[in-house]
Amino acid sequence: MSNLELLAIIFIILSILKISFILISKDAFNQFTKSYFNSMGKRPWLYHNIYMSCALLSLYIIIESGFSYIQILCTMICFGFMVHAAFTAYPKGVFSKLTLDNVNWKRMSIYIIVLIYIMIKAALEIF
């Protein structure tokens, strides 16, 4: 099994567990979610660093598996649309605080740098 296949299997297993948890006990999932958000609120840098490390490791595995930056960018586009479609399921008030005034630009900067890097690499592959 390749690293890319292992990455996919981990994602599939975690997704199945999450969906099963939601279907089995909505209340328990809500309680877990509240606990998770409280923990994230207390230690945002810890969660940020864990998630960015996972993202960069995933990007490395994908690149090493032979994918082009164009393929990665197009996959990100598809996933981005899926996430935005999922956001439409939430009530309007959930997004009232999602403004640029509330962004932590220190945490956002690494995300923006990685995204710009991927876009530049994809553009270089095209041209």
C-alpha cells in the first residue's frame, strides 16, 4: 500500500466514524463538538499547528506520489465547492462573525502562503 493509499484509507475511516457517530447519537456528537470547540478556543495555536502540519504532510505525500500541482489545485477547487455547499446547511447567524475584522492574520498567513505557493507552481506547470 502506498503512502497516498494509506492517506486515503485514514480519511475514509475517520469519515465513516464521524458519520456513524452522527447517525447513532446526535446528542453525543453535539456534546463532543462543543467540547472540541471549547478546547480549540483555549488552544488555537496548538490546533492550528496540528492541522497545518497535517496539511503540509499530506501535500508532501501527494507530490511525492506523482501528482502535479495542477491536479492538486483542481482537487482543492472541487473540495472548496463541497465545503461551501455544506456551509449552506447552517443557519444564517452562524456566519455573522466571519469577517476580515475577526481574522487572526498570523494564523491565516501560513495558509495563504501555502495556497499562493500551490497556485504559482500550478501556473508554472501550465506556462
